[in-house]
Amino acid sequence: MKQPHFLIRLNSADYITLTGLIFSSTAVICALRQQLFLSVALLFLAMLADALDGIYARYHKLERTFGRYLDGFMDQILYLIVPALVFYLSGFNGIWSLFLLLMIACGSIRLAVFNEVGNIDGISGMSYPGMPVFWSLFILSAWLLLRFVLPPLSGYLLLSTVLFLFSMAMLWRRPFYKFKHLSVIIMITLLGSCVFALLHFRGFYVG
């Protein structure tokens, strides 16, 4: 029997997952150029791709172990590595960056557990085990907006507290709410992307 040339054959759901990687990688380039609002706008589009790949895979019966692991790796980049970079480049660096390392470590553990157990039953139906990592993007969005009004030290103290609580919540053994309606997911991600794209193109700067 002829052996395939490649390790794995990707399906259409995998390509949707990898679309999120394209957005996330472009977000890194924008962040390194100090285009932080545009970087977040791209992360929201990557979040949309992350939401759609699972829905698409379940609808077309394309679910498989490889897809779950690929999605987990993409989540680590999208919700942990790139947001940590944007936080760092926005001024949350030095000793404060320890909270970013904590977030990445706890988020990585949470993603590894999720790959094993998947969704769990909660009061409102299927729920996440531990606080889902995608909340990092909402925290990052709030942080960049609050920098317009908060003094630097107050902002750093607030963010360090929020990141610590977020890190602990990702490891907390309890169900967390899971967005279930596609229309809500599309609305949140596209609205977030549009808001931060508008801030970028209107010339607002995070200093």
C-alpha cells in the first residue's frame, strides 16, 4: 500500500482553524509596529475563525482528535501568546510581565485539560471547565481603552489584579458559561474588530 507523502491530510475545518493563525500572525506584525488597536481588531477576526471551525466541524461531522489538538495550539497563540505581547508592548512590562507569564502558564494548563475532557455539563447546558482562555482578548480590549483615562500606576495595579484572578479562574474546577448562539458570536467578534479598526484608522495611539 502506497504511503501518503504528508503526515496528515487537512480537512475543510482545519483550514478554517488555520485562517485564525493567519489573522493572529498578522496581529503580531501589527503589534511589533506599535499598531496595537489594529492588532486587537485582527485578533477578534481570529476569534471568529476559532468559533466557526468547531461549529463547522460538528455540523459536517468532521470532528477528530487532530482537529482538537490543532485548535488547542491555535488557541494558545491567539489567546495567550499574542495578547501577552500586546500587553507588553503597551507598557505592561518589567516586573509587571510576571503576571503575563502566569496567564500563559495557567492558560496552557487549562487548554491541556480541555483537550482531555472537553465541554462539561453546567446549569445552563454545556459549559467550559475552568474560565475559557478567550476572555484574555476581552481583558486586553478593556485595558487598551482604559489607558485613555487611567494613570499608568493605577492601570498597572488594576491589570495585575485582573490577570491574577483570571489566571486562577482558568484553573478553577467549576463550569463557566459557553456562548451557544452563532449570531451572538458573530456580533461580538465583528463589533470588536470594527471598533478597534476604527480606533486605528482614526489615528488613536496607545502611549
